[in-house]
Amino acid sequence: MTATRAAARRPGHRARPGRAALVSGDLSALRGPTRGTVELPLRLFWSAPDRRFSLDDPDERKLLYQTVLREASRPEDLISYLDGDTLTRLWPGLYLPKGVRQAWEDRHPVLRRVPAA
């Protein structure tokens, strides 16, 4: 699956004013790292000088997923930094804009059915 087909903008759902939520077309296409340290590019995380997140730390992993889901502007952002199984496990506890949550749940109804941890 190409990166362009892997994600689509959901025009009715907003990540923030002026930006439609970007949603993966297939959760299994999300094969980002699940361990170690990830450094996000400045265009995704600009609010702190250190843009590194330890995926081995539950709080940092959660913050990374929230950030990428909210700020992704390219399909590659989703594919490179998110893992589908990890996203599904974290989903109930993620703090997301309503438009992002709705867009992802509309495209992937399985996320609505994930029990809270």
C-alpha cells in the first residue's frame, strides 16, 4: 500500500481549526517503532527543545501518540511513528481533539470497542 493510499484527510473532522484530521486507511499499515527512543521532527513537535520520546515509558509513549495523531500532516507521519496494535491498546486513554477521535473511530470502528485499560 502506498503512503498516499494509507491515509486520507477527513474533511468533516478537524484536528484543529483549518486542518482536517488525517486518518490511516489501514491500522495494519501503521508499523512504526514499538521500543526505544523516537525523535519527532520540529513540524510535529515544536513546544519543547527535546523532541525525543521513550516508547518504553508509558507516559512518553502516550504523549507521542497524541502528538502525532493531532499534528500529522502527511501519511508518512502516521506510518513512521505509529504502530497499529499499540494505537489500539492506547486508544481509550488518549486525550485527543473531538474531531480527531471521531475521524479515526468513523474509519476504524474497532477503536470504539476497545475497552479502557
